[in-house]
Amino acid sequence: MNVRISRSLGMVAVLYFTANFNAQNTQNDTLQKEQKIEEVVMIGYGTQKKSNVTGAISSIKASDIEAIPAGKPEQVLQGRAAGVNVISNSGQPGASATVRVRGITSYNSNNDPLWVVDGIVVDGIGWLNQSDIESIEVLKDGASSAIYGVSAARGVILVTTKKGKKGRLNLSYNGFFGVSNASRKLDLLNATQYATVINEGFANDGSPVRFQNPASFGAGTDWQDIIFSSAERQNHEVSVQGGNEKSTFYGSFGYYDQSGIVMRDISYYKRLTARINSTHKVTDWLTLGQTFAYTNQKNQGINANGEFGGPLSSAVNLDPITQAVVTDMSTVNSALYSNPNIVRDPNGNPYGISPYVNQEMSNPLAFKYTQLGNRNWSDDFIGNVYADIKFLDNFTFKSSLNGKKAYWGSQNFTPLFYLNPNYSNLANNSLNRTTQTKFEWSMENTLTFQKKFGDHNVNVMAGTGYYDYNIGYGQSVTYTNLPVNNYYDASFNFYAPTENRTVDAWDNVEWNKASYFGRAIYDYKNKYLFTGTLRYDGSSVFGANKHWGLFPSFSLGWNLDKENFWPKNDIVNTVKLRGGYGTLGNDGIGTFNFASFYVAGANYTNGNGTVMPGYLPNGLANPDLKWETTTQTNIAVDMKLLRDFTLTVDLYNKKTKDILRNVQIPGYVGVTGNAIANAGDMENKGIEVELGYKKSWNDFTLSFNGNVAYNQNKVLSLIRGQEYEDRASFQSMGPIQRIVPGESYNSFYGFQTLGVFQNQAQINSYVNANGQMYQSNAKPGDFIWADANGDGVISDLDKVNLGNSIPKFNFGATLNLSYKNWDLMVFGQGAAGHKVFQGLRRLDILDANYQTRILDRWTGEGSTNENPRLTRNDPNKNYSRLSDWYLQKGDYFRIKLVTLGYTLPQNIAENIGASKLRFFITGENIFTFTKYTGYDPEIAAGDAFGIDRAFYPQARTFMFGANITF
């Protein structure tokens, strides 16, 4: 099974604590129960006792996540699995998270893990109802992941949903209602401060000041107060389960609704889910089962991390002098308000237009009316049917048929509008509707032999699979010049002449994969452990000469405490040593990249001057294009200490070679595009430590788990002869991140500052080896640029590594306490060892507002040696160059969740027919400890981590909810 996903990450670490207080009669009772119940984990195409697991697998159970009010299920992994880095893509409702397992595996290719739900490969789990999850297992090392072959290099995450249990019928409700608000706002200049600062910029450039009396403006408009508001969030889930000796079932229905804290009318997410799982034991040797899930999602969002428009960026950059709503036209320049398409409030008053800050920066209140009614939607159907056949006592044959059918699309109406002289639509309104569909299916068959021969336990599995992906099509229709100008009335039922219609349609490019795989698990007296896997994958996305790949792995374990020579003691109770090695693959590229196709666009004229259609190759064929190969070595120890502590330490080395990436082709070759080739190598080394504690005292129970993981990412090579590759850019600065051999992936590259020139004499004395001034045009108050390469001039060659964009460490902490009927959970998580680029201000809009940091600017000799003078022309490029001045520490620790619950006594619950009745209050994102001055230090946007372009912050939410079981 396989999945498409993509992103990037480099350095990882996690510290996680769990403390769980549940009433127990005695400590002896607890120990007896622990001895009787052996924990089992999913390992891919099967299960295994945790005590005999030899790979690096992190497991999260339903009890660990049931109190987490996550909008997207993948967010429950944050801080709960060592080596799994989860970074929020934004605080916008419905936003997913970027998930990376043991760092960045590739570049220019797919970096998301392989998600497998009930044996079905899926594109993420955002569609899944969180309460339906029974367990999540993360296969982190090569030995455990290799069973998934060509798509396993990014790690594998197995999700198992709940199944029915025999016994009485159980009906459960879990839900909450909450209110969200912004947890943080920026310190921006008020109107008086703004006018003063703008005047100073003019004066420093030798120009007349603009505002004669800055104090007359007072505080002015707080645009952040306009875009931020309280927002509601609710979740309701109902499930029913039951069954008998022959059949069991589990069914659920869920409804999730969240409004955004930024312009809530155009920022929301809604999800409906339904699920039915059932198992039927037809005979002693035949079991049939199925899972089926349906999800409907609707959402609308704003630009969640972009400097080129949108409410957040506008609120940061708009001047505070401009009014939000103009009620007295005598106070403004009436010429700005003469256009008939200007946006007005319900009372007919025009929304304010800034005479200073234009381009994409617009009044958020007016901008909202250009976006109303725009929406995205999706319908997803996912399910499988399977049969288990047991024969000859020790054999089990399983056949499963899996399928996914998705429909999704969007509808957008663009009215006529005038927001400012540079941002308007005055020609035609338009209504667009886009719909797409995709079907994917797979079939897998496995044969398992399991038998115990005396002290020897053997489990051998062999299987085959066939997978068909991306079967579908799409279409888009646009009508222009409709006789209405609002989304309420806009409809495709209006007649539109041919010239006002645009229609587009396309077919998806199908691809497929075939696989043969096997695994052997052996242990002797539960003492000596061995697991070996082998997978042989063929994928149509690779070159004709390289369709097939072989992915082997093995792992060994030794339960040292079971040896006769191990001394029985109360300090080190159990010890398991384990290690493994595996080869993994990555097929996360588009289809037919190995081939060359002729494309239109090379028109030419014949001898008569007539233009003839021409075609030319879009690239060079590469029949030898093959999968990336990632090899991973893992060495670990699992221990139980002092009867109540557990400790796990993993060391790993993960190397990727033959990275799939674009290779630029010289123009003289005569093709229009670049080629895809295997070029580049990367390495990740890390350590993961998990610590747990569990103790009970009569009515008290305390369990405590902690993990910390560190990952060091290093790019080993690029294309032969290439010294570096530029990555993400920012406005006029150009590229601000690079991939450089020997450095971490996507490191920030820019200029180093050596302080601020305090006087002309200092400028004159800053000379190179030949006595020439480095910065002859500088003035006091300008940055001193470092000649990093020592060539005697300041140029782009002086750009150096300024820091990592991806955290080296991630950590979390959870404490669960309960006493009798009360329970308390506190969870925190954070990250460290990285930088964040604070790019909130538009550099090309000279009158854009500033944060109050600018008040500490250089104003004269000795005033500061950190912040430059104000200047609009910026001849020294103090503001228009990326330098260490723009980078801040991204370290943070966040109190993510605090939940206090109370379970009513059993006799009271039974009076209303319930077996459990629990109420709780929860606070989310209570406080964030950080020195970062932006909205939120936790930032991901594709492969460009740590770039703040006006990031939609995560909300602080307080919720009240209930868990009821009948």
C-alpha cells in the first residue's frame, strides 16, 4: 500500500510526559493486571507483543488521545512520539500539520510519512473522526518500515480504528463547545508613533517631513482589533458498538465546526463523519469483515502565511491613521472614494482607503465582502472488505480489497470592487466552479504461518499486492459579467453568451504498483529475538529500466533480564537490547517524469508567412530514473527500573542517496523544461530518549512519561559541481534559504552584521587590506556588514549560514492526575534549536507600519548598536538585505492543554441509565513561553519552515464538554 505526501523537516526532538491517575484498589492489584495483560502493537500486516518488538515503534492508544480536542487527527501526535516532529501549518480552522519522522528524508520530492488506516493507504488522516481511532503506531526505523518498501523512507504511520466488542450494546457521546480568542497580538505603532517615525525617515533622507503634528492623530485605528474576534468551536460524536459470539460492529457519527479568530466570516471549517466497522465469524475457519467511512468537509480560508495581501498581512502593514469606516467625508481625500465600486458598510458608509499603504494591502472589512461565499468542499468514501481463512491449525490466509473514492472542488464569486488604486476589479464579475474526482483501489493477499516448537516461536508471512492510483478527472467552468454583484444571487442559471464562458477539463494520469513481500519473526524463550523482512516493489512512476526495487531489513533483540546470569534486583528489573538495519524507498514524484513528451508552443512560419503549429520536447527522457534509497541503522535499549520507571533510548543513522530532483537543462539543448534525475545525498543522525513512571496509591494513580529526541540533518551532496541551491525567497531580498552540502536542509543564508556605525570616523576606518573603505556610502546609523569571505568587498559572496529553519529539538510534557472521581491533565510541548525569519513588513511599501521594535532605532551616537537608523531610500540596504537582524530564536514551550474532569458516582449515573457520566473543562494553548516577537513561533509552510510572512496564529480556546456512555 502506498500514499502520496510531501514536505520537509530536519532536526527533531521530543520530551513528553504522561501522568494518569485512576483509582485502583491496591498496588498489588495493579501489578497483577499488568502481568496478565501483554501489550500488543501493530507492525504492518500483523501484530506483535511489545516485549518482543525489535524495531523502533512508537505507539499511541485511544486513552492517550481521547481528551485532545484536535481539529485534525494528525495533531494528536505532537509531543507524544519521540522522533516525530509535528508542526502546525497555521491556526486557521481545518489546517493540517506537517509531520516528519526522523527528519527530512529528501528534497524536491515527497517528505510526508506513509499513512495507512486499517490497511488502506490514504493521503493523510484529516478526514478521520478522532474518537474512531483505537491506536496509532509510528514505524520509525528501517527494520520496522521496510515491509512497506518503495514508499517507506519517510516513515510509516499505522492507524487502527475501533472495532465492536461482544456483549451489551453500548451507546456513547463525546463532545464539547468552546470559545476561541487570539492568544497574542503584535506590538504595532499607534497613529502618533507612526507619524513620528515616518517623518524621521523623510528627514534622514534630506526630504521635508510629511506630518506637521503627529500628536494630533492620537492612537488611531487598531487594525488587529478589527481582524481578530472571538470564535466558536464545537464537536459532537456519537458511537454505538456491540455484538455476540458471531458478529460485532462499531458505528459512529461525528460533527465538527470551527470558526476562525481572523475574519471569522471567511475563515471556518466544518466536518461530518460516519463510520461502520463489522466483523463476522461465519465458521470456525472463516471470518469476514469490513470497514467503511464517509467524510464531508467544507471550509473557507484566508491567506494563512503570505505577505502579498489578506487580512493578517494588511492588519500588520496598514497605517493606523486611516479610518476603518469613514462617516465624515470631510476628513478624507474624497478623490479616493469616487469610484462607484467602492465597498460600503450596511449603513452606506465607505470603508476607509489608505492614501499611503496600497498594493495588496486593503481594508480587511472591505476585503471580506470580496470573499464571502467562496468555499472548498470534499466528499471522501473509504473502505475495505476482507476475509480471514484459518486452515491446518497454523495457517491463516487473508485477502482484502480496499478502495477510496473522493470528490472535491470549490466555488468562488468575484464581484466588481474597488479596494484601493492598485487593488480592484472593475471590468467583469465572475463565478467559478471546479469539481474533481479520484478513485484508487488495491488488493492484498497474505499467508501467515505461526507455530510454537518447544521454546521456539515462529511467525512467517508472505504476501502480494496490487495498487491502482489516481483514476479520475476534473473540470472547471467560469461565467463572467453576471447581472448581479453578490454571491447570494450569483448562479450558473443565468444565461451567459459564449464569449462570457470559459470551460476547462482534464483527465488524471493513472499510475500503479505491484508488490511481493514477506516477513519472518522468531524468538527463543522470548529471550533471543529476530525479525527479517523483504519487499519487492514495481512502480510505473520510474524509468523503463528501473521499475522494480528490492527492500530488505532485519532486526535483532535480546531480553537480557531473562538470562540465568542476570541478577534479580529492584533497580534494573528488565533490559532489552535491540538493533536493526533496513533499506527503504521513496516514490513521491509525479508520473512519467522519466519520459519526454512533445508539447505545443513552438509555432513557426512557413515560406508563405503563415503561422504553423509546432511542437518540441518538454524535457529529456531518463529511462534509468529510479526510486530514492534510504538506509537506516538503529541501536536501542528498553529498560524497566525500580519497578515503576521505564526507559528507552534509540540511536539511529539514516542516509538517503539517489535523491529525486529537478536538474536544470541548458537552453541550447532545445527542450522547454528540466529533467528529473537521481542526484543528491542526505543524512540524518539522532537520539531519542523516553522515560516513563507509573505508581498507584489506593485512590491515587500517577503515571509519567517523557521523551526527548534530537536530530542532526546534513545535506551530503547536490548535482555534481553545484555548490548550493537557492530555495525560498522573500520579496526584494531574493532567496533567503539554501541547500548547501555540509549544512542542514533549508538553512538561512544572508549577511552578518557587526553592529551599527556610530560616527563618520568609524565608517572611514572600516577598510580592507588595501586600505579601501568597505562602505563608502554608509552614514552613521547604518549596519556594518561583515566581509565574510575576506575578498575586500561586500557582495552576495559574503552570505553565510545564519541558522537552521527546522528545530533540532522537540519536546512535550503531559501530566494526568486523578483522585477518586476527579482527573486532571496538563500537556505542554515545544521546540528548540532553530531560527525564525520575521518578515511581517512589506519592504516595497515604504509607508507600511512598523512594530514597536523600531522605537529602539539608532537616533544618535551611542543610542544603540543593534538597530539601524530610519531611512526610506535605504542606500546601505539595512532593511532590504537578509541579515541576522531579521532572524530570531524560534525556541518555545507551550502549555498546550489543561483539562479538569469529574466523573459522577456510578449510582447517580445509573439513575439516568448511564454507565459513565463525565464532565470536563479544557483550556488549549493557554500560554506560550518564547522570545519570538511574531504571532506564533511554530511555523511550517511546505518545505520552507520558519518563515513568518504573517502567520495565522493558533487560538487560545476554553471548552466545556461531556463523555457519556449508556
